[in-house]
Amino acid sequence: QVQLVESGEGLVRAAGSLRLSCAASGSIWRVAVRSWYRQAPGKQRELVAAITSGGITNYADSVKGRFTISQDNTKNTVFLQMNSLEPEDTAVYYCRFVVGANGYWGQGTQVTVSS
């Protein structure tokens, strides 16, 4: 059974930083894309950043220049370094791994940015 376990949640003041991690447990191989989504209260879940197995990255316009996605293929882990955080970044953050036609979600981790 595959599980994605996120860590790094926290409360931080505006302009601060946080680093999220998401590690896969169980048998999950040939991950094509690892990504981070977020969902703020009353809003739809949105893509924040994604990285392919080859290292190609993609970011939402709202986080470009502030967030960095990276991965450790050997440990099946993805990271999200978040700098210059803004109150608008407050949300539950979810990681997602895509393997073939299957997508796996983490349970979500809360990020709160105070002004």
C-alpha cells in the first residue's frame, strides 16, 4: 500500500520561510511527476509546483521566485522550500505523485502565514 507522508507544517510570520517534505512509503516506482498543491479555505485546490523525474520544474505564477521544488529520487521524496511567505500562502498543502495513470495524494499539511 502506497502512502505519502508530509511534514514541515507550521505557523510563520510574513516574509518568513518553511520547508515541506513528502516521502513515499510502500512500493512506488517510476514516479513520473511529483508535485505540490494547496487549498485555502473556500477555494479550489491549485497546483503550486511540479517536478518531473528528469528535473523539469513548473511553478504557479503566484509563487515563482519565492518557492523552489526539489526531489531526491533515491529516497522517493519531494521538497518545497518556501521563502518570502505571504498571508495569501496560507493553505493546506498536499503532495502528489503520478505513476502512469495513477495519482497518489498525501494527507495534507497546514501552512499558516501571519501578517
